[in-house]
Amino acid sequence: QLSGVANLFNFSSTYLLARGFSDATCASVAVAVHASNVCATLLTALLMDYLGRRRLLLASTFGAAACAALLTLAAASPLEPWAPPLCIAAAAGFVGSFALGLGPVALLLPAEVFPAAYRSTGAALASSVHWTAQFATTS
């Protein structure tokens, strides 16, 4: 949750409006981000066992980092004609990259790491930490 994905979902419109982007760009970012999340989550369900968690985590990390850099570039230049489309694509790419590995793998690993006798407790603890971190980063 420290990646900022929750903030992108919750505060992107507020931030982009403050940077000078139009209402239409903000609406497009919101739609693209949510559509990207759904599509990438479905794709991840198909690819998780085929490609493996490590490959998905690596691709997710590098993809999210590249898209964060592009989003920073677009946000720093809101008046440029290329900035709104880059902002939409980078935000959707960031969320899609996150949904490919960093998002689901963190919640799936406890079921594979803990022994059967402690699996439910370990998974509950991991999920609690995950959601507490989200609350702490968005509050």
C-alpha cells in the first residue's frame, strides 16, 4: 500500500485539477484507472500460475516505476499538449502494473508461506497489515 495506488484511486482527480488539468482529463483518468484495474486483475488470474509470482512481481514493479515516472513528467507539464494523454496512459499503466503483481501476490503469498495449521491466522494477519497500511496512507 505504500506504492501510492490507493491515493491514485482516491485523490487523482483532486491532484490533477489542482495541477491545471481539465475536468475531462480527470474523468478520463478515473475511467482508465478503473478499467485498467479490472482488466489487469482478470489477466493476472490467468497468468499467475503460468508465469509464476516472481516474474509477475518483477514486471509489476518495473512497470509501475516506469509509469510513475511518466505520470510525474505529465503532472509537471500540465499545459503541454502531450501531457493529458500521457497522464491518462501513465495512470492506467501504473494501476494495471500494480494489479499484475504487487497487488494480488502480497495477499496470495501468506496462503503458500504458512504451514496449514497457521495458514488462516497468517493470512488474516497479513491482510490486516495490508489494509491498515492503506488506511494509514490515505487518511
